[in-house]
Amino acid sequence: MHINFQMMCEIRSNTSHLDTLETSVHKLDRSTSESLTRIHNRRSRKALSIRMAKALCGLSDLFIQDVKAYKRMHECNGHLWQEGSKFTTYYCRHRACPLCSAMRSAKMIEAYEPQLSKIDDAYFVTLTDVNVKADDLRNEAKRFSQNWSKVRRNIHTHNKRNPHKSYDLRGIRTIECTYNWKEDTYNFHNHIIVSSKETAERIVKLHLKYHPTANESAQDIRKADEGAIRELFKYIAKGMTKDSYSAQIQHNIHSALKGMNQYYPFGISKQVSEDIDELQSEVIELNNREYGVWKFDASASMYGDWIEADGTPLLGEWRTDKKSRKFKRMIKLVDKQINHEQSDEIKRKTSETISDEDLQTLRSNIRFCIDNGIELF
Ligand SMILES: [Zn+2]
């Protein structure tokens, strides 16, 4: 279900209504400063998400369902409904949304970290192949998936035939895609955390067998350090580098990988689905209000803030820590693209071909000038 401002107000006027909604409340055993940091980080993601959604909605080759999905992304966390220290909001669940991706990553880490951290000799593997054009990206992702099934089947068959020399095949695989700005190509690849060095090497060997165009030196095996699990689940803004952003590239990647899972556990139990709840609540000690409906304004408090009907901003000034600075840089990149597109639109409008009627007028004016000996230029 989708929730909008009107519904928020309904919920506000009838608290029992909330009991019927599917919500998940994170009962946080965290200090106030930690929950404050979380809401500040959430604002950073919201400020980025709303701008990305705007840029994505502005693309010209969208299907109606894409437009609807990006509009929902625009609304994601658009209102916070406050009931004391409990803040409830709506999540769009789109993969392109920084808010929903962060929520999904946290869910995946919570579900899989206990199992993965029990693996003593874990290795981090990256499997790649040659880059492809946007139109071939979906097929490339399917090819990777089919070949991964072959890799697993091959290892299982080997293990059955050689029970004393079997490979320990436990871990998780994630799908990922990066963009080459120079060549306008996409690199689809897999990251895998796997249970031993021998298994990692066997996987790479089989991957090269099933991907004849893949370059051996482009595959990577390294010991999984403490941060490897978190690295595997982290949010990577598609279509964005340190100094560029393109909504078109972001859209191309997400539409090519639409309907596919991002995380594939193997040899360990599948804990949860990747989906996140549409309505979520969090306990945050922020102010003494009993009730509040906070609406996000992308230009408030400089880069964005939730504002109450009486004009009070929820968080006020932006923080200056490393994470906030990183988001500010990303926000500026997206703003730059939106402004650039708008100026392109103005250019396009101002260079529109002249109408037949205007041409007639112009011709008769020229005729008049010639007839009356008036200099034209
Ligand atoms: Zn979202």
C-alpha cells in the first residue's frame, strides 16, 4: 500500500488505525546520540533520494511503470509521522533509492553476518567478464546466473565423486554493475564470500571455463577481512562516480537488473527476503512533541529537512562530519545534472523550428523592406 500526506493525517487523527497497518518498529537499544546520528544520516539519504527521483522522472525513455516507481521514490520518507518518540514513515522499496537500499543492507547484514562470520577461512572473490553495452546488460546478468549454477553443479558433482577431497561450498554471492564512462559500457560482475581458498580458486577456474571471453587477470581472490561482509552489502550509488552523475545510466542499470535478487546465499540457510516493509517506525528521542507530521522540503536547512506545519525544521543545520560531507557532494552532483537538463530544455525550446505562420510574416516583412529600400542587415 502507498501512504501519502492525507493518510498520514488520518492516522494522526485515529491512532488505532495504525494497529491495522503492517509496520515494523525497531526497538532501539541505542543511545540518544546514536539515534540522532541515524536520523541525520537518513536525512542525507532522503535529500539525495528525492533529487535522484526527480532526475530519473525527467528521463525521456521511461515506461509508465518506471515513472510511477520513480514518483514513489520521490515520496519515500517524504513524511514522518511522530507519536511521542516514535517516528513512522513510508519506504518506496526501490533499488535505486538510497534510503531503501540502506534499510535493505542493514537487514541483510543482520540476517547473514552471524552465519558468515562463523566461516574461519573466508575469501572474497570478484568474478568479471568483458564489458557490454546497455542493451546487452540484462542478458549478461542472466548468463552470469546460469553459469553460476553450472559452477555449483560442477563442485557438487566433484564432491559426490570425491568425498575425501571435497570443496567446502558455503557463502553468499551478490550481483553488481559498474559503468565505464569513457567507453559507454557496463561491467556486470559478482562478489562472493566463500568458505575456503581452495573453493575460491576452484570457482575462478570454473568461471573462466564458462566465460571464455573473461580475462584471468581481471578475476580477484583475497582473504576476507573483518570489513568484507559489510563491504559486500554496502550501498553503491549506480550511475555515480566521485565527480559525475547520470540518471540515464542509473536507470539503465536498474531496469536491466529489475526483478533479480541482489543477494544469493549458498550452502548456508536463506534467512530473509530482500524486500523491506513499506511502513517502518523508529524510536528517536528528538523533541517533546506528542504528535507531529513532518513533511520533507528539499531546500529547507540548505540541502533538505522535514518541516512541521508551523514551520519548525526537524533537524535544522546539517552536520559537517565525513559522512554528511560525502552526501553533500553527491547531492551537488545530482543538482548539477538537474540544472544542466533544465538549461538544455530551455535551449531546446528556444531553438525550436520556426512555424509556417511566422515564416510567412518574416517573408512579408523582408519583402516590405526590399520594396521600400530599407537595409536588412
Ligand atoms: Zn525508498
